[in-house]
Amino acid sequence: MPRHIVRLVLLMVAIGAVGYVAKIFFTADSFYEYGHYRGKSVAEIASDKPKYKGSEYCESCHAERFAEWSKGVHNKSDIGKVVKCEVCHGAAGERDVRGMFEHLATGVDHPNKLKLVVPTDARKLCTLCHEKMPGRPAQQPQIVVASHAGTQQCTVCHNPHSPKLNLVSTAPTPIRGDAARGKAKAAACVGCHGAEGVSVNLPGPSLAGQNAAYFIAALKAYGTGARDNPMMSAFAKGASDDDAQDLAAYFAALKCQSSLTAEKQAAAAGRATASKCIACHGADGVSSNRAWPNLVGHSKDYLVAALRAYKSGSRKGNMMAGIVKTLSDAETENVAAYYAGASCK
């Protein structure tokens, strides 16, 4: 046999021998114990610390947020909508990595040392699921980002832990006040807000039918200085909690039905701009939430002034400030004219 063939055969035998020895040396003793895998790996994986702890892990420290999430739309497994805490905030566990295939359950856990992420740009996060695109499930709310909110953060209008639009309860707020006492006290309000709470060509907004919770909150804001108006601030500082309750009971009981019918809404010039407001204040000026104001009966001048105050920051309100900051003067006039058409009838 030629010498080069002999050398080739010997080389192949040597390679095979080295491979066999390497196989014996590197193969774990438990390999093939229960099949074509390493038997001890099951116990090792089972004993390894989980990277994701689950939302229940967060409950003890964040009970309020957990309650919001657990009752909200992000925790509806029956309709396939489950967004757990760690989807947005990152894993609550961490593993040390020393080498390839080496599992070590020695990493730190939150809250001991590990800092979880608090998203600062909700638009990038929320639109991963809610940006409108072909093929996305129809039951998942979808938006066209540019026309829906522009550069506004989602958290201006939505609670991230329970992202329905209504950030506060729509349940009726118990009114302790007495409407009869409130009527007597409301005599001081007639000059700006009109008889029976309907302001017609007067400087103040109509208060007839106004939501009691909003009325009380607004009066309190004037008293604390969160809202600035010389006349209202002076009145609010002199009003007691009982006065606020009585006035709220009186004005909430007054009748004010919107005259802004569906036909008028469709024909109104400011309808396009008003689409940004309808979800909270209603297409006919009647709010969907009792903690937010009805716009029925407000004059155009009052609405323009209020919108400009939110835009300048002289009137506080994170949600309103976020919505009006992109409104042009023409859009402000248009939306004010639209809701000014929602007069009481």
C-alpha cells in the first residue's frame, strides 16, 4: 500500500480516537439517562431562579397600581388581553452569566438592587400594540398616531395601568348638600352665571345641570389658587365645604338639555377640531364622566378664554394642557363655536 495512503488511514484513525475520547470526556454522566438529553438538566432548570416574577410579585409593594391593573382592560384573559407588569417595566429577576450553557441563579432581584424601567415615552410603548395597521385584530383598539394625539404622550389621557380613557370613576358622586339652601346661596352667582344657572351673554359659564363632582373640584381650585380669577377666587375662599355642596346640589338639579342635535353636529364647522374633545365632553356638550364638565350652555367667548388659559398654563390641567397645546387660533375659535352651539333648551 502506498505510504501516503497509510498516512491518511492513520490520520483518520487518530482523529476518530481523539473524537471518541473527547465524546467520553465532555459528555455528562446523565446523558441518555431519560432519553436524548442530559437527565440532570431537568432538576437544574427547575431550581433556577425565574427571570420573570409575574405581576403578583409586584402586589405587596404596589397594591394601588396592582388593583388598577387587575381590574382593568390589560388583565382580561377571557378576551386574550393580558399585559403584565414586566412587559412594560422589564424583568424583576436577573441571572449571572459566567459562560456558555452555565445556569446560575445568583442574579439580583427587584426591589433589593435591581431597578426596573419606568417608561418615559409612552407613545413608543403603547403603539407597539395600538398603532393602526393592516392585519391587526379589530378588537384591539387602534389609532392613527398623527391624527389621534400627535406628539402628546398617551399618559396625558390614559392611566397606563388601566388605560380606559376615563381616569376617574363615572359613578355618581354622593351630594351631601341641600338644593334649597343652594338656591338661596346661588343668588350671588346670578350676575355672571345667569338666573337658573343659564348664562346668556354673561361673562361666566352656564352652571345648570353641571356635574356636581366637577363643580366642587372647580370651586376648590379657585379657593386654593390652582385656578386664577379675581372674582371667583374671592368667592371660593369665603365659601365653606357645606356651601360648595349646597351649590353643587342646586346647580346639578337644574335642567339643561343640549340643543346640539346630530344634524347640527354634522353640519357644524368646528366638528373636525371638536373630535379631540368629544370623548370627554360629548358630541352634544354633555360629558361622559361626572368628574368632567358639561359644556352645554357655555358661550364662545368663555370657551375661547378657557382654552387659551390652559394653553398658557394660567389654568392648570395636565390632560387639557396636552390637548390644547397644538391648537391653532383658528382651531380654538372653531371648537369654541361648535360647543357654543350646545345651548340649553
